[in-house]
Amino acid sequence: MTDPNRTQLGSPPLVDPNKTIMGSAPSLNATITIKPVQCPVCKTFNPAGVMFCVECGLIFDRALPEDAFGAPAIQLPVLVEQAGREHPIRPGVTSVGREGDIMVADSRVSRRHAEVKSDGGRLTISDLGSTNGTTVNGTRLEQGEVLSLNQGDTLGFGGFEMVLSLPGEAGKTQIPSANKTAAIASPPRLETPPAFLVGEGLTLPLKIGSNSFGRKADNDVQIADPYVSGSHGIIEVVEEGYFITDTGSTNGTMLNDARLSPNMRTRMTVDDEIRLGSLVFKIKEGDQQ
């Protein structure tokens, strides 16, 4: 019998325990990417691994994108320059000036020009004794005056203007203050096209002016037939009547029994037949439908 208290020795290892075990090499067919971090405030792409935005200074470990570790996105109010650059307004006090938290490189702006306070969702602005003054929607602030700010306000710092954008406000549907349905001056009318291209079981509307027709979807009138060119021709609906032009199609355009010369504008009537390969169409006026 085997002694149960005796340590059993297994077979010796097949490889040298002092030898480094090499794993499989990475596949050359697999592309490995390192994704940059996009700032949720100013939308700047930052190198992977940074803790704060190189453009606006937003700290990523406190304001992560929505899909990063399940953390919710932190959206801050921003001041937007006319060129589109955004400057976030942090909770607390944010100074604006040539040497402020929001740096404005403009000679009309003082070093410490104004300050914006964000407290519990309420934003206010005050001038810090600047040389050229601070305005809100064109109205200049008095010395020591504190003014509340709202979505879309235009702030002027010595003539350099920025617009306030609050998170989630720009996309809101505006509701009348009276909470009533606004009456319209007249009921909407369904406009009837002035003419139609009719044939082969199709009724295709034509607008006033030029109507390109052909097999491709980007034409005003699409005719999905292999014998029709991608850009086949143009039908004009004008005061003088109806005109058709073949724009160099492969199989040509027949008006009744005559083949149209490429790029030659030809008058036609509602009695004429337009042949495109084996397809036959006619023009019908809108009031005939």
C-alpha cells in the first residue's frame, strides 16, 4: 500500500523551468490601434493616457466620456467665439482676459477683464474694472454690477464677442409662454406639380424649371431601367411650354419617331411621345391628373 502521508512525486517537467517561455507572436494581419481621447467639452483629440485636455484643460478623471468605464459625461457651459472655438466655464469663478482662465489674445481686452460665476446652474457676470468695458447683448455693465446670464447671450469684452451656450439648451424646442397652440395665418396647401411624366405605369412629377432625368437616384426624375443612362437628359417646364434635351445618353432619346441630337433643346407638346429604349412616356399637365 502507498503511504497516504507521503508526498507523491509526479513526472519531471518537460521543459527547463529556468527557460523563458515565449508566447505566440502578434499576428501581422491584425491591426492594433491606440485610440486618442476626445474631450467632451472642446472636442479636441488628445493623446492616449493623458489626464487632462491639452486644449481646454478639462480633467479627464473627473469628466470622462459617456462610454468610458460607464461614467456619465460632464457637460459644462461654454463661451463660443465667432470662429467656433469653445471655452468651458467651470463651477465657481472663471476669469476672462488676456491672463485669465479664459485667455483672449486681443489688445482690446484687459489682463483681468471680467469674471463669470457658476453656482448651482446659475451664471452671472461682472466687470473687473476693465479699460474698454464688458457688455451683455450690447448693454454695458456698470462698475460692480452683477448680471445673470441666459442661453444665447452675447458677451462683449472690449469689443471681442463670445456667445454663451448652455448644455442641452440649444436643441430644446421653444414653447410659447402662454402655453397655447399658436394659430397660423392660413392652412397649409398641398402644391400640385405643374406637370407629370407619365408612362409604363409611372406618374413622375415635374417641377417648374429644369428636371434632370436618368437611371441614377440623384436625378430629379429617376427612371430605373438599364437602357436609360445614369444622366440621360433634361425636361424643362417653363412659361413658353415644354422642352427636352438629350445630354449625350448612350442609347439616345426619341421624340415621336425622330432621334434627338445630343445637347439640342427641342420643344415638345403633351401629344408627343418620348421614347427611352423600349419605354414610352408623355407629358401631362398637372390639372389633368
